[in-house]
Amino acid sequence: MFSKIKRPHSISLQLSFWNTGVSFLLLLFGSGWMYLQLVRSYDAREAFVLSAKATTLRDLALQGDLPTLKWEISGYYPDGTQRPRVPSLSRIITSDGAIVMETGGMSELLPSQAFPKVSGVAERAYRGRIFRMLSVITPEGYQIQVARDFTLEKDLIASYRRKLWMVLAIGLLLSVQAGFLIARRGMRPVEEIATTLRQIGSSTLDARVKTAGLPSELFSLACTFNQTLDRLEDAFARIARFSSDIAHELRTPIATLRADCEVALSRARSLAEYRDVVESSLEEYLRLSTMIDRLLFLARAENPATQIHREFVDVRKELETVREFYEAAASDAHIELDILVPHDLTGVVDRTLLQRALSNLIENSLAHTKPGGHIRLEASRSNGSLEISVADDGCGIPAEHMSRVFDRFHRVDVARSQESGGAGLGLAIVKSVAALHGGQAGIDSQLGEGTRVTLQLPVA
Ligand SMILES: Nc1ncnc2c1ncn2[C@@H]1O[C@H](COP(=O)(O)OP(=O)(O)OP(=O)(O)O)[C@@H](O)[C@H]1O
Ligand SMILES: [Mg+2]
């Protein structure tokens, strides 16, 4: 069965959804609240005016002040002129429905049946107009009916509501657009980083993510990307240099071998002459195969899957073994080979690899130390590491070469090294051995005074 790959959510989409949602909700809440306040304040005002009117009418009726009561209800001044605008309609009826008194023309505008039968406020539409009305049943059995034309206010509220809906619709459109723009703007730097990274290939490893102007959250991410690219670019450059170095190293000896063969075959030779050619070729073949062995060793050492075989060793014994091997060569060169190691020093290391590294170091020291010089093999334990060093009082290494002596094929004096068969791989192997043990190799050298190479191997 094929499982469907779920596409991850888009951050921009989520951001714009939340931006839009939140701003629209705020707008909805704000305008809804304002609308409610408006309606409530109208309601409160109407209720107050109606009940004040009803109370006045009731008080006047109780006091028996008929002229004032009549004036209040009819809207006529005592001299008979009518008030320009009657603010409210009022009526008093008996319990059996007979009209005691009412505002002029009220029966046509709003008959008494339109009012609630019990005390209370109501809103009713009548003949195209809207009224707010109040009925009050007095203890004496009369019913006081007060009403106000509410049409204008109703229209105002309705138009206010329509405008609010319009504002909300425009607000929704604007907040969708704003939400989208904000999200897109916020995500633009991420897009830029992605675009840069998409363009990176083995030939464009020099591209870098622009960090200027990036927000702080993305700044460190971009810096990390750039550092990774630095390392990749460096590794690629080293591999490219290494390949061209190999080609270069192989070209000269193979060209020499070929020339020797061609010369030998150019005419008939004696057996002794052929023998000479084969013998000198053999030497070159040996040198080449040693170089290839060492290159293979370095390639394997770089493979993360390469395992080493650690074993418990007496460090002094290991150093003695190596010294024994070089004892004869050292005495031939009139160089003293000493060991300075505490007796009980032990370590857990790969013996073969350690011997290989020490051999390279001793060969280097022997090659660069004058007769009468000293080479010292030292070992100690410090800061949880086993430190093994080979020090000599030879010619030393010029400062400008110090940073590159561990590089493959790097030789200080190329002519001399080639003459002695050195390919410039010895220190690279030493460094690999240290790395395989999870440690590192360091070098310290003073021109004319001597050199010390130290292996720092963490105690496993
Ligand atoms: N003890 C030392 N004293 C002075 N120079 C040294 C010493 N060890 C190494 N060097 C310099 O560092 C260079 C690199 O050393 P490395 O062992 O890697 O290569 P090499 O000895 O030339 O060749 P190879 O070891 O592959 O036969 C040498 O060419 C040499 O000039
Ligand atoms: Mg060497």
C-alpha cells in the first residue's frame, strides 16, 4: 500500500489565518459593543421618558388637577393653541375601556387596544409607524397609556446597523489582505534563505545566505547554514586538491618508468642492461606501491565506518618495541634514541596504528636531525588523555609551513623529500591515527632548535 505523504502546514497560511481571524474578531467585538450601547441608551431613555410621563399623569389625576392633566394629555395650551410638537401620546381609560381623556387624534394613530393589557412596556408597529408604549394600571382601576413615536430612532438604529455591517465586511476584506501581507513579509527572509540554499551545488559552494537585516530568530540559523557551507566548501576544496596532488605525484614516476622502458627498447640491449632497467624500475614500483598503500590507509581512515582494534597496552613496552626497530638506523646516523615514560603507564589503543604513527614520526626525526642529535620518545597522562610525543633537536620547521605540515603531500623541502622518497604523507597518517582514536595530533617546532609532535589520545 502506498501511504499518502502528508504535506506540512504552511506557516504563512497559518499566520495569515490567525492575523485575519484575530483582527476581524476584535473589529466585530468593538463594533458590536458600540451598537449594543447605542440600542441600550435609546431603550433606557425611552423607558425613562415614558414612565416619567405616566407617573406625572397619575399624580395629576390623584391630585384632581384636571387643567394641568388636560394640558399634559391634549397638548393644548390653556389658551387653546396646540403645542408645536407633541412629544408623546397619552390616554386615560376606565377599566371597561371607556376613554376618559386622550391626546388629540390618538385614536387614529394608536387605538387603546394596541397597548398591553397589563402594566408594562411594549414596542409595536401601527400603520407604518413604530411606537414605544407603556401601560400603567392604577389601583383605582384606571389604565394610563403613554406612547412615543419611535420610528425615527428605529430608522437611525437600522441605518447605523447597516453601516456597521458594511464596515465589518470592508474590515474583513482588509484584515484578510493585511493578514496575508504581514505573513508574507514575515516569511520572506525564510524564502530568501531557501532560495539561496536551493541554488547551492558542488560548483556553487561559495554562495552564502545574506545575514544582514535578518530577524534575530533567523540570524543564528543563517549563520549556522553559512558555517556548514564553509566547512563543506573547505572539504570539497581539500578533496579537489588531493585528487590533483595524487595525479601530480603519480605523473613524474610513471613518466620516468615509461621513458626508461622506451629507451631500453629502442635498440637491442645486453642482459645486464635489461637487468639494470628492471632493477631501477623495481625501486620506483616499490615507492609507488608504498605511496598507494598509504593513500589507501588515509582513505580508509576517513571512512566513518572504519573500526579500530583497541587493546590494553603497556605504553613503555610499545615505545621500546619501536625504538628497537630504529635502534640500528639511529646509531648509524649517530643519533641517540631515548625513552622517557613512567613505568606503570598503560593505555587502550590500537597497537598497529600507534606503531605506524610512531614509525612515521621517528623516520621524520631521523631524517631531520644531524649526527650527534637526540630523539626522545615521551609519554604521560594528562587531562584524561594519553599523550605520546616524539621530540628531536633537529633542523625544525619554518613557521610558514607549520599550519600545513599535517596536510597530505605537503613537504617543506620538496627536493630533499623526493630525493629521500618522502611523499609528504607521514604526518597526515599520524593525524589520522590520532583522529581514529578520537584524539588529535599537534606539532611544535622552532627552526634550528627542534621539533615535537604530540599525539593526544583520549582514554577510552
Ligand atoms: N621532525 C621534523 N623535523 C623537521 N622537519 C620535519 C619533521 N617532521 C616533518 N618535517 C617536515 O614536514 C614535512 C612533512 O612530513 P611528512 O612526514 O608528512 O612527509 P615526508 O616525511 O616528507 O614524507 P613521507 O613521510 O610520506 O615519507 C616533511 O617534508 C619535512 O620537511
Ligand atoms: Mg615523513
